[in-house]
Amino acid sequence: MRFSYTPFEGQLVQTVIVLLIVINLISSGHSKSVSHIKNLKKVNESKQGTEREGSQFMDHEWKSAASVVLTQVVFRHGDRSATHTYPTDPHVNDWPDGLGQLSKTGMMQAYELGQYLGYRYRNLISQEFRKDEVYVRSTNYERTLMTAECVCAGLFPVNTSYPGFPEVLKHWQPVPIQTVPSAEDKLLHPADTCDYVHLLKDGILAMDVSSDHIINDKTLMYKLSHNTGMEINVNSLHDLADTLFCQLEHNMSQPEWMTKDIQDRLLEYGQHRPHTGPTDVKYFSGTLLDTVIRNMKNKAGNSSDLHRMYLYSAHDTTVAPLMSILGVDNFLQVPYSAAFIIELHLIHDQYFVKLLYRNSSTHPVQTLIAASEF
């Protein structure tokens, strides 16, 4: 099953159902681990396509969500400036808002994600923000906080017909964004809270070296070190690839030594992420997965729980490990504003979980996994 839509001219956005899990939450009465998911069956889909329509979103989006009682969305921030630079970088002063900041393009990407969520869940949540229905949490970074604000702006467009709505706010509906200091954020960014997780992240990156790995091209590594003015290792190489990607996305010219061949090799390297094994991935997303499951258990077992949507504005390093721990990671770079969606459906007194990956990439991996009851 696959959904496709094109909300704006020229943009391919595909929503892929990547996992279907049957859960009998009412009869279980207590939480069980993901290890109880058995008999996984993967079905690869190669067919891709887009469909245009005047209303921006197709009717099957909200119709397919008609049985949803709770949705949880974990998404990456929108397009940003580079987070790193290097000593000889000619564009070190060309980011007007500084490093790691949400761009205008990123704001629009987040706004469009909010529009999509608003349309898909138009029968689930109210048009006007209600704190007992929607909870929004972000990491304590300016780009993720701003992304959350833009998502909410698209999700809750102002309806000035509401009685008593202030005229001055006719273009914006304020929504509270919850966050905690980075050093305390075990939920969405554990690498900032624990030295072990931070070292583990670097270790995984460092171990991702095979015989044909770019780092083993000594001639290229010497050339990069010489021209960038810094030592090139696995970690700094990843940062350099990200810097190059951001500069090219923002139409910045490259120095003569940064040839097309070098650009292609760096971009290919940056597109893939190292594999995180099942023993390690729990440190990156175990707390988040536990929270997601707990939210669903609370919804299914507590009639007084009015929450219908949880939004988590975070990073690629948040989205990818969560997909990995559920066995649906494609090990490709998580695009800007990509969203991993966990839906709880109630159909004929039976609860089901459906996971969707809204990926703004033009080449998403489409995988359908059916899992047994747990």
C-alpha cells in the first residue's frame, strides 16, 4: 500500500507504509518488548509514481486515517545552513543567520509537513489547537524549535471566524512547544546527555570502514587534508560531506580543488549512514520507543486520555535509530523534514499499529513489513 501526492509544483513527496503491526492492546494489559514481534515478512515495492490534484492532498490520505485514534510523528528539522566549516572554507561568512540555522526553504518544508498532517488527520484533531489533544516536543536547538513552530503553523491555520479570535493574530495561531535543556534530553537527543552514547556514536562512525571505503583512498585523503587545512578522519570526513551538501543546496560555488569527482564521492559518502547494531541502537532510541509504546498503551487502556497527536521535532539522528530499532531502516540519510509516523488504529474493537515514512527524497526505499501480534 502506498500513498503519493504532490503538494506543490515540482516537488515529489511520497508517503510509504513501511510496517504494519497487529497489537491486541486491550487484552494484553501490560507492555511487551519489540523482541516479541515475530514472523516478519518483507515485501519490496519498486513501483513509484506521483499524482497531481488541485486540492494539494488526495482524499485517500484522510480516508485511510479515518480509524486512527492516536498518531505520533517524529520528524527531522527542515533545510539548514551547514553545521561545520573548515579552515580554508571560502563560505565561512556566507551564512547570514550563522551555522546550523533553519533556512527559508526549511521553514517552508516544515510548513508543508504541517499542512500534510492537518489534512491527513482533519477528522482526528480540532482545527484550533487544544492542549489536551496535541502535544509538541522539540530538542533544544533553534532549528528544531523553529521547525516545530512552522509545522504547527501549517497544521493549525487560523480561522478568523472563531468567536473572539484576535484580529492581530489572524495569520498565526500560537502553539506551545515543549523542550528541555540539551544536557537533559534523554528522549530525543541522548548523545547530548551521556558521554557514553556520544562516544558510541563516534565509534560506530569510525568502525564503518570497509576495504573500499573512501577513507582508504590515501591520495584523496591527503588532498582533502591539504586543501581544507584540517586533519581528515572518518568523523571530519562526514562533517566535510555535510558542509559540501549544504553549500551546494544553497548554490554556493566550490573552490577549484573541489572537483566534480570529489564532490560526487563526498556526497555519496554522506548519503549513507553507518549500521547501528541491535545492541547499540537501544541507547539512541530506547527511551523514545518506550515513550511511544507507553503513549499507545495509555490511549488504549485509559478512556480519559484525550491526547490524539504527539509531535516530536528532532534530527536525523533521532529518526534513523527509531526506524533501525524497528527493523525498517534503509541506512540512507534522512532527508530534511522527513517524518516517521506511528498511528494507532481502532477497527472493530481491535487495535492496530501502522508505521508510515513520509520521505521527501525522490528515491525513497519502499518496503512493506507485516508483523505478527505481540
